[in-house]
Amino acid sequence: MSWSTEPVTTSSSEKTGGGLTNVNSTNRWVVIFIGPPLLLFLAIVAVPTVMALRLSFTDAHLLSDSSNWVGLENFRDALGNEHVRKSIRITLVWTVFGAIVPPVVGLGIATTLQNTSRFATFMKSALFVPIALSLVVVGQVWIWIYQPGDGLLNEVLGVVGLETLERAWLADRSTALWAVFIAWAWQQTVLAMILFLAGLTTVPDELVEAARVDGATRFQVFARVVVPLLRPVTTVVLSLIAINSLRNFDLVFAMTSGGPVRETETVPLLVHRVLFRELEQGRASAISMILFAMTLVVVGGLTWWGRRGSYVND
Amino acid sequence: MSMTESAPRTEPGVLRRRAGLIVLVIFVGVYLVPVLGVVLTSLKTNAEIAERGIWAPTGNLTLDNYFEVWRKANTSRYLINSIQVTLPAVVISIAGGTAIGYALAKLRPCGGAVIQLVVVAGLFVPPQVLLVPLFTIFSDAGLLNTLWPMILVHSAVGLSITTLVMRNFFDQIPDTLRSAAIIDGANEGQVFLRVMLPLARPALAALATLQFTFIWNDFLYPLVFTTGDDVRTVMLGLLAVQGQFTVAFGTQAALAVIASVPTVLIFIVFQQHFVRGLLAGAVKG
């Protein structure tokens, strides 16, 4: 019998299933296994997603029972509105820098820490702690760091003689977004580092040794051997961080609530505002659909990039 | 970097280790100072913080802030609510994803590919898409201001990652294991519970760590679906306390520490599982 090695097609699995039990009983078990969780998923995720799509074509309002079909008007309005465009820009900038800063720093640290002492191993596990922290807690710590009076950043600047740079980092329109971004990158770097550390253990030592014997410098080994081999992990890191960038709500809400003057209002915060302050369900849905589309494009692109390079040669 | 090329073999090793140590020290500073800062702040009196600043490295240490936040804020209620949301949602999302993943991998129903596509696509749906219709649905059902919306949403949303991970896991288990058990007279349910689940323990631990951290730390759904203090989870409670005790940084820090202890502990114990969960979910994505 051959069912153990080959991926079995549906028809042959029915055949083998039929030989052991009967098809009806297998189908009954399929319903028992898949039915309840699938119903839950359809009710809470799939159907509401379709409802949101439908709502995005209407002028639905939280305080009114009826709504009219308005076609693409919400989308036209949204894309023509300066606040919406600004939010989209903020989220895109965030995603681009999010795809660069935490992965690069995380990979750098992971490479440096890779083969260090047992003490380092212990320290590494202590350093993982920020990833277990809620973004509310991360936000609180960083609010204290950026605080105008006794904030850590201003105190450090004072000590090194850069008092002129001191400011209320989160209230200043020119620095607020980057201040929140750095707090976020602080945590995401740990995520990238953890995954790269795991990925580095899969790089075969023989390959690195062989390249060294062939006369490659350490940097060449890193760039030409290690980095290409890390491509699958890199895809994971970039996808996770991209999704986290696009969904970013918690940290911004905890630190600035979108302010000062909507300077840090990411798309998720904008959806929240349109839904709960302006109560316009239709417009909120349309903006959330734009966010959904952005997610699909970014993650789709990353997956394509990851697949394309799954064989190690350029 | 370039000098390593011609130098004797030992020297770059020493340099590298030294560079590693320096990076480590900077990294420890950047990561431990903020974390220890919160812990230290929680142990100082609010009067002392007001006088010397949050980041002053010294002070008389006391547990007063912990007693105060326990007495004056609804802390025990917040914690119980968080537990009541997190535990059921972790169990339901993992049990459901394991059942779907197993059935797709081993029973291979027709239409399985479509089911997997629909469930896993949930990974890419931003929470904001769901919020708009769900708010109306929960409102109509009279479930706003209860814990039910959070339990239901986390249980359902979690199915995407748990199904993906468990499907990949069961794909690696040979079919002969199932057929042998069935020849021995077991039914599908017994095969699943007695043969497959024990094998899946590492994958289940990975998912449990991931899901627990994620659900415990979430505050978007409680923010949207609740208004009363009695149904706040601990993360939302922390946000409320930040507003209520605006300058009492010691009190805020104490609740932040209390709220973080469960995930930090779980993370330290199950670190490897967490990493495996993240990687497993995306390896075949």
C-alpha cells in the first residue's frame, strides 16, 4: 500500500478510507472536526468582512437605521480627503521604515550575539522580555522617556551638553511621529532579532567554513552566504513586521491618541475616529477596506519575493 | 572589518568577541534601562518621584504602590476579567484550529483547500475591518459591556494562525499512524485524541504561548466593546489608571508590572515555543 509516502489525492484517500471505514462515517467526522470552529470563524470573521465590504458602498451611520447605496462615493471621498491621504502616507512611511529599521538592527545584533559566551546566552533571554510586554506598557515607558520635564531623553541630552535639543518630544509636531516610531521599533527589533537568531542556527557551519577557506572575507561570507540562506526567515520577519506596521493602533493610541493635531493618526486610528466620533459606518468601512487592500498588496509582494528566491542563487 | 583578512586566525576571533561584548552592553542598556525603570518606579513613593524625577536611580524602596493600586483601583476585577477572556479564547482557538488542521491534513475532505484558504486569509484582515460590523452585531445582541465580544473575537480570529500551524504540523505525521490505529479498531475521534494530540504537544505549546501573549496584551477589542469599569481587562484598566492617577507614576508603574507578570513569566519559561510558533506559522504560509 502506498498511502504513507505520496500526498494522496481526494479520490484515492476516499478509496483508502473506504477500505478501512466507510466514506459516510469519514464525512461525519469531517463535519464534527471542521463544523463548529468553521461556523465560529464564518460568523465572527468571514461574514463580517463581507458585511464591511457591503457597508463601504453605503452611507450607513451608527445613529440611523436605514442606509442608502452610494456606490464608490466613500472611496472617492476618502482618497480625495487630505486627512485620509495623510493617514495613508503616515502608515506607508511607517511600513517602509518598519521594514528597514527593526530587521536591519535585529539582524546585526543577532549576528553579533550568535556565538558569544554562556553569559551572553543568559543575557539574550533577559533581552527577550520586551516582546512579552503589551504595547500599553511599552507606550507608558516611552512616554516617561520622552517626558518634557524629567524624561530620560531630555536628562541624557542635558548631561552630554545638548540642552538645546530638549523638547516635549510627543507634543512637538515635528518629532511626535518619529518618537512613537522609535518606541515601536524598540520592541519590533527584538522580534526580528529572536527570529534571526533562530534562523542563524539553520545556516550550516560547513558552508561558512568552505567560503572562508576559499578566501572570502567575513563580510563577503555574511552578504553572499548567510543573508541568502536567511531568505525564508527574512520573509517571515518582514511579513510579521509589515502586518504589525499596517495594523498599528495600540501604541499610537496609548502614546498620543493620534495627536498632536492628527500628526500621528495612522489609518487604524482614523478608522476608529470616523467610526466612534463621527459615527459614519460607511466611510469607516471604506477606509478599513483601503487598509485591507494595502495589507494584501504588501504581504502579497513579500510572499512573492520570498518564493522567487527560495533557491540560493541570484 | 577588512583587517581580519590577513590577520592571524586568533586575532579576529578576539576582536569579534570584543565587538560582540560592546554591542551586547549597548543593547542591554537600551533594553534593560526602560524595563528596570518601570520596576524601580513602582517601588518608589509618588512623593519621591515628584521631587527627584522618574528616572532618579535611588530612593527608598516600598511596596506601597502595589497596595494602593490594589485597594483604590479595580485591579483584582481587571485581572479576573483578563483571565476570563484569555483562557477560554486560547483554548477555543487552539482546539478549533487543531481540529480543522487535523481534518484537512488527514481526512482530506473535498473542498479542503477552499476551507483552508478562507480560514488562513483571516491573517490578513485588519481588525478595523471587523470592528465596524461587529460593533453593530454585538450591540444588537446586547453583548456590549460584557466579556463575550472579546472571547468570541479572539477565539475566532485566532483560528487563522492555529489552523495554519496545525495543518502544517499534521502534514508531517505519516498517514500510516492513523490507518494502523483504525485497523486496530479505533474510530476517528479516538485516533485524534489518543494518537495525534499527544504527538502534537510541542506545536500546541508553541501556539498556547503565542495566543496567550497576544490575547492578554490586546486592548483594542475591550476598548471598543466595553465602557464600564467592571468589564475592563487589565490592559484597558492600565490605560484607565493612567488617566485616573495622572501624576501618580509609582501607582501606574505598579499596575504595569502586575499586568506584565503573566506574559513575561510565560515567555521566559516557553521562549523556545514562542519562536517555533512564529516560524511554524509562516514557513509554509
